[in-house]
Amino acid sequence: PAQLRHLILAAERPEIKIQVIPKSAGLHFGLQGPFALLGFGNLLEDVLYIEGRHGDLLVAERAAMGAGAGGIGYPDDEVATYQDGFESLRTLALGPADSLDRIEQAARDIA
């Protein structure tokens, strides 16, 4: 329950938004494994980090993906695929308030 309560406290910060995907959503893009998308606006190209099955870290930048360049071990549109996948996760997820309610309920159930 302490970790769940920590999430609730963290969500009070304006730069943090937590959304929970309920089990009822079924199979979804996020089940492929952890990934991180870093967007820098116009300052830098978007970056995708994926931890491989054997602990290696693979990185793809959108700039390296164009014109058949191939990127770093990814098809040309891998960053865009993960951006679309992330947006699909956001549509499946509960809103921030409902997500915090779900986390609070889980913390009570565990205690």
C-alpha cells in the first residue's frame, strides 16, 4: 500500500498525470512491454527507448528513420508506431481522477 499511496501523493504535482488502464480493457499495446517516448518539441527529434528481452537498450530517433535510413534496428516508422500506440493507451485509460480513485481503492483492499 505504501507504493500506491506514494503514487497518490505524486499525482498532486501539476506536472504528473497518472492514468490506470483497467483489466476490462483487455489486450492492448502496452502489453508488449515497457517503453519510453521522449518528446522535445522543436528542440530535438522524438526519441524511443525500448528495453530488449536480454536487458539491452535500443534507441530510435525519428530523424534517423526517414528516407529509408532504417534507424537503429527499427523499421522506418517505429517511433510513429509507438506514438500511436501510446495514444491508444490514453484512450483506454481511466481519467486522472478515476485513476486515483482506483489506486486508493487498491491501497485500501491491500491494507
